[in-house]
Amino acid sequence: MSSQTQQSTAPAATGQGSHHYVLTLELPGRMSSTWSGTITPAAGASRHDVFMALRNQIGDQHPGLSTGNVVFFSLEPNGL
């Protein structure tokens, strides 16, 4: 199985967002990819809304991963 790590910059293109995310998708036996970055959710957005937006964006950019299994997802405030 190959492993591939990528960083998605599209959601964070406007600068450092209010939240940091990590999302790993896997196609069992074929590949695993991880994206990380920052995002500022729209007012009133839920964790699920952000998850679906990121997953859909990845699926649009990498159609083969649109049905990938979610191995890991984290969304945390980006402040220390």
C-alpha cells in the first residue's frame, strides 16, 4: 500500500483561519492521503458542515478519493 501526504491550501488561501483541520482518507489497499490546513467556517456552520465542505472539495480535486474511507478527522480552534 502506498501512502501519500498532501496539504490543501485552497480553504486557507486568505490567510490563517480560525480553525486547523487534518483529514485523512484511504482507499484500502491502494492509497492513503492526508490534508491539513486552516479554515474559517461561515457564521453558524457546524463541525459537520466543515467536514462535508472539506470532503467535497477533496472529492472534486481527486475524484478517486471521493468514496475513500475517513481514517482521521480533526477540527480545532487555531489559537494557542
